[in-house]
Amino acid sequence: MNKSITSIFFKHYNSLMDITCFLSLKEAIKDLTSSSGIKEMDKRKISLELNSLDTLEDLQRYLTNAMLKYQGLGVR
């Protein structure tokens, strides 16, 4: 039996995408990540990737790709 794995962003995707302020969205992603049960190494990777993003569109693209990668559909 295969265990279904989804991105930590899947359940919160719509509410995150409704945030239109860059800093607010970045903080919401950080909060969600830090309170999740994912591996510490993955949390650090997400944090590093977030630090390199400079615009709201970059954050939204990151969220979408992070969610879709689990389904093999992510794009750059």
C-alpha cells in the first residue's frame, strides 16, 4: 500500500495565495513551515529558498511549484 504524501502547502494553498502583501505572505509561509511536522533539514531548505525570493510573484510561484512537485508537475 502506497502512502499518499502531500505538500505542507496543499491544505493552505488558497488562503496563502489570497495574501497580497509580500512580507505577510513570506511570514505566513515561515510560520506554516515552522509549525509543520516536516524534517528540520526540509525546514531549513525552505527557509533558505524563501530568503532568495524578492517579489510576491516569486513567492506565489514557489508555493505553486512546491505543491505541484509532489505530483511530478512542478515547473521553474
